[in-house]
Amino acid sequence: MLIDHRTYICRPGTIRKHLALYEEHGWAVQRRHLGEPVAYLTTETGDVNCYVHIWAYADAADRATKRAALQADPGWQRYLEISAQAGYLISQRNSLMVPAAFAPSPVRG
């Protein structure tokens, strides 16, 4: 299993606008290709301009196939254009991770 942990930072005061834009233009198309996320989270304390989403894949090949299909989708391309024009995002950090063998995982089959 491969976990894709993504952290995004928005410009102060824009996270709600960004998430509304994503909900309207990106959420459905992303789920169509990647399935349901393990989690989609906003920060309660700490950096309130931050949100995280986590996706699970069978392996690197599964991730590559699904992400390639997502990138090729015209609906996703439209979302990326709208998001870039809005300019709400400051940074993105992706970490590809694997579950530790000794710990329970909610996404392990």
C-alpha cells in the first residue's frame, strides 16, 4: 500500500474560498479517478491556512495510472486553470508513505 499525504498552504484569508472552488470544480472529478480519500482535513489549531488530504493506492503503479487519468481529464484541467487564476495557494507538499507493519491502518485491506 502507498499513502499519498498532501499538505497545502493557502494565502491568509482565502482557505474557505479555495475549498469552495475545489468543492465546486475539482472534488467530483478527482474522486472519479482516485476514489474516496482516506481523509480530507482542515486545520483546527496551528496554521489555519493549511489543509491536508490523504489518498491510498495499492502501489506506485496504481497511483501513476490513476493520477495520469486524472491529469488527462478536461474537467480536472479546467479546475487547475480556475485554481491558478484564483491564486489562493501558496505551497504544496506531497509525501508518499507506507504503513508501518506493526501499527493498525484504517486503509489496510
